[in-house]
Amino acid sequence: MHPQKNNSYQFVIVGQGLAGSVLALSLIQAGCSVMVIDNPKLSQCSRVAGGAWNPIVFKRLTKSWLADELLPELNLFYTYWEKQFQTSFVYQRSIIKSFTEEQEERLWLKKAIEGNQYLDNTIYRQYPLNHLYTVASYSKVLQAGNINIPLFLDLTKHYLIQSNAYMQHTLNYHHLKIHESEITYESLNASQIIFCDGHLINQQPYFNFIPMKPVKGETLTIYCEGINLENDILSTGFFMLPLGHHLYKIGATYDWENLNDIPSEEGKQFLIDKFEEIIKLPYQIIEHQAGVRPSVVDRRPVIGRHPNYKNLLVFNGFGTKAVMLAPYFAKQFTQHLSQNQNLHPEVDVKRFYDRIQS
Ligand SMILES: Cc1cc2nc3c(=O)[nH]c(=O)nc-3n(C[C@H](O)[C@H](O)[C@H](O)COP(=O)(O)OP(=O)(O)OC[C@H]3O[C@@H](n4cnc5c(N)ncnc54)[C@H](O)[C@@H]3O)c2cc1C
């Protein structure tokens, strides 16, 4: 990173959730000077997430959007930063997908044989999940996995602090002074400011024209001995992800009404009911969390420049799939900002320009 004179940066990034973290590291890797402003208390979304990536849409057994392009970037990005931070936080796993009907098995095999490389072309029998419950029929999604998001965020924050690139602070949008070629905020000075403020983008004055459809989600962290799920993620109407030491994250719920980070009794009961359907062992709830996913109505990220203020930018809208989408689009956005490379038209914020009165 370039040394800073007079608190002057190429980019100020607002938000150090998964989006802001991945983008900040990508810009720093490209040699840009960055300052990240974050108040981690304002949105819990990234810390609540299971952190899984899944290249398959289960409903239709098709590849998820751009999966073939996203996976190589995901692997390159996270493993590069694992090496830099000298800590492991990426776990390559299969997703065990259970079947209840023969029809589902037949469709799975058809799609696997037709050439979807993420679908294992074998139907397996009798996965002994614990001594009281066996998954009768299942197959595996290949090249899936998860990252430990809280650890990745902590490592990134530590790295940013050491690089003098982090400020814990709530940005007051009304105190931004926007000039033709620069932005000032208190003692900071930046050429451009990039908003990675998650679902709170709805409440800010500049990018609130983006049609968001945020969705609250809840997860439980459970301690349970005797579950046979060390390396895989289980998907059987809900997900169960091994964290090690008999801990499992289970989730998730979807609630479009109560958009807050407060864990609810309904959410907890829903997850307990799902869990107890298949795990008949004693267990303890260690943590119950809630967050709001920053989803856009057309279910695509939203990236690019404000139509009226060229030095205000957005990198947001990663919905339910930030782990997989963020590295690819952070690289593309970095190249857009440094080399003027085009953004993918489906993510470009330009698609919503007609919603703003100029
Ligand atoms: C229950 C649940 C399960 C999920 N599971 C998965 C999964 O398995 N895989 C996956 O890929 N995705 C998953 N997601 C989605 C994923 O978590 C989100 O897409 C992602 O975390 C969004 O990251 P973000 O950085 O855009 O937003 P956030 O995580 O909300 O980060 C925004 C940051 O900006 C800060 N901020 C906002 N405004 C200001 C301000 N004015 N000043 C300073 N700081 C500010 C916030 O405090 C926060 O730190 C899940 C989400 C939920 C809720």
C-alpha cells in the first residue's frame, strides 16, 4: 500500500462485512491506498452466515449463476489470503443432499450424466448421521465448501489496522463533502468513496434508489456429541455445517418482514424443530444469531458509480451468496477502477439509473 500523506487515500470504503473486506483486500493487492471505516455493531449479517458456497441451485439442479467463473476466483482469493495471514479459514467440502423421492434421484442422475460437473453421478445409500438416524438416500455436490467468516473478518481487520487502513467509526453520510475531484470527511480525504454498507444502504441518502429486498436470517450454533458429519455439509431442508469440536452451525430462516438483527423465538423454534427431526441426541444451544441479507429485487449484486456523483461508488447486494460472488466481482471492480474494464452488465448499478430523478 502507498504511504499516506495528510490522511489522503484513493479509496475510502464504508463497511467491513464480507463485501467491504474482500474489496479492500483486492484493492490493496492491486497497489491502491485504502481506508476502511466500519462500525461492526450496525449489521451482523456477515458474522451470522454459515459461510458456505454451493455451485448448485437445488430447485432445478442447475449450476448457480456464473459458477464456473466464480469458483476459480473464490479459490485463488481466499487461499492467497490464507497464506498472507498464515491461518486456515477455507474448508473444501461436499454437500450431502438427501432425497425423499425416487423422482429426485432420477433427475439428479440425469443432470450429472448430462455433464454438470458439480453433481456426483452416484446415488448413495445409508449415511449414518448418528446411531439413531440414517440418511436413506443421498448424493453429493462436489467442489463446495465454506469459509469461517468471523475468523476471516477478524484477520482482515487486524491486517487493516496494522496497515493504518482501518477506522472504527459510524460514518455520518450527511457530513460527507463531495467536490468535483475529491471527497472530504472530517480529517479524511479520498478520491472516491465505496459503500459496502450491506442492507443499511436502504437508509443512506445516495444509493437508496436501489430496489433492495432484504431478508432476515437466523442461525443456531449447537454442541452435540455423536454426529457423524466431520467433513461434509448436510442439506436436508436446512443446512448443518461442522465447525469442529462437536459444534455445528444450523440454519437458516428467511423473514422479509422483521428486518432487524434480533434473534426471535419463532426463528429458534423453527431451527430446533428441523434439527430434532433428524438428530435424536442430547444437545446444547451455544449461540443464536440473526442478520439481514442485502438482497436486490433482481437477485444480482449492485456495483458501480452513482449517476450524479462520479466519486461515489457502491459494492453491495450480495444477497445469499456473498462468499462465492465477492472475490470474482471485487477483482472485476478493481480492474474497472484501475483499468476501466467493463463491469458485467447484470451487476452494474446503471440498470437502476432510471429510478433516480436527476
Ligand atoms: C442467516 C444467514 C445465513 C447466511 N449464509 C450464507 C452462506 O452460507 N453463504 C453465503 O455466501 N452467504 C450467506 N449469507 C449471506 C451473507 O452473509 C451476506 O451476503 C454478506 O454477509 C453481506 O455482506 P456485506 O458486507 O454486504 O454486509 P454486512 O455484513 O451487513 O456488512 C456491512 C458492514 O457495514 C457496516 N456499516 C453499515 N453502515 C455503516 C456506517 N454508516 N458507518 C460504519 N459502518 C457501517 C456494518 O456495521 C457492517 O459491518 C447468509 C446470511 C444470513 C443472514
